[in-house]
Amino acid sequence: MSMLVEIHRDDLASKTGMWLFLFTEMLLFGGLFVVYTVYRFRNQVAFHLAAGELSVVIGTLNTVILLTSSATLQQPDNRKLFPFLSAGECGQPHPPQRSLDSG
């Protein structure tokens, strides 16, 4: 005897939730960009002086690390590279994540 299990899917609620999430993200980041623009316009000298304190080498290295880690984590089998990619976050590697189906 086989027992059928019906899985409930609510596509309308899923789409509504996703649109709500996108809308709130636009509100949050839109507000942050407006605040940044206002502060940068009102404090131009301070922003110019602060830009002189930044290191181009460290900024470039940080960007390369972030882009490489994002691209590598999109690969299907990233478990071998995971400890190396996360080592820069806190100075030590994180343990590999277990999947739900690994028992």
C-alpha cells in the first residue's frame, strides 16, 4: 500500500514575499545612498581628505578577494576551497558546512 503525501505550495505568497523583500531592500539601500550623497555634498573637504588616507593596494586586494570568493562559492564542488576562502574573515578557517542530506 502506498501513501501519497501532498505538498502544499503557495506560489502567490512566494511571489508576493519576494516582491516585498525586493521593495524593502530598495528602500533601505536607496535611503543609504541618499544619506551618503547628502553627507558627501555637505562635507566635500572631509571626504577629499579621507580619500587621501585610503590605500589603493589594500582596496584592490580586498576587492580581488571578495570577487574571487563569490565566484568560487558558486562552483558546484567548493568544499575543498572553503577553508582557504574563509581564512581572511577572522584569521582562521571555518569548518566546512554539512548539507542536510549527509545524515
